[in-house]
Amino acid sequence: MNKKLSLLFAFGSVLLLCAAGAALSYRQAWLALLFIVLYIGFVGFGFVLKSKRNKQKQGEEH
């Protein structure tokens, strides 16, 4: 995965966790839960994308 895309996923993940923390501070548990689920999906998508790109890169080398 290139550096710009990795940086995007890193900042996006941090922002989602900060949003979950802010929602908890305002006692909005349902909103915090939503942000945590979005965070898990966002990080999972990043891992899937990284895996696909690595497989694609390995296929080009052989």
C-alpha cells in the first residue's frame, strides 16, 4: 500500500476513535457504538485492501 493511502487510513481510524470518545463524553452510547463499528469496518477494509495489493504486486513479479 502506498504511503498516502496508509496515511489516509491512519488518520481516518484516529478520527473515528476520537469521534467515539467525544460521543461517549456527551453520553451518546449509541453514537459511540456506531463510530466503533465504523472504525472496525474501516480498519478491516484497510487490511483487505493491503492484502489485495500485496497479492497483485507478487503476481506481477512472477
